[in-house]
Amino acid sequence: MTKNADQLVEGIRRLLAKYSLPGIINQIGPVFHMMFTQESKVEDFAAFTKRDAAKYSEFSGKMLEEGVLVEETLAAVDRVLAHL
């Protein structure tokens, strides 16, 4: 899981740079959180409150419209469970 998360995080970082969007990703092992922010690091609540929550809300809504984390995941679970 950590290896997959590492690949995903690095890919997202490259895409943020590609589109010149200010953001960072905090990661511990397989768990990560992306924030749209001008901060160079977010390690406390004061820095966290400087994120662009509206942009993240728009981003997450559009990701759901794309079916990410829902339809593809459920389809994979369905395929796997069918073989058990």
C-alpha cells in the first residue's frame, strides 16, 4: 500500500506542478492528504487553515464525478469477491 501511495503522491505532485497549482501533500506511509495552499509545509492547525478549502471541495466533487474511489473500486471488489 505504501508503494502505491508513494506513486500516487508523486504523480499528483507532478500534476500540480504541470498546471502551476499551489499545493502540497502530507504523507505517512499509505495515508496522505492533498491541500491547495501557498504554504511550503503544513504541520500545524494555523498552517492548515490557510488551505484553499473551496478549491479542494471543487476538486473532490469533480473526482467523484469521474468515478474515482467509488465506481472503479466497487467494480474491482465485485470482480474479486466473485472469485472467492
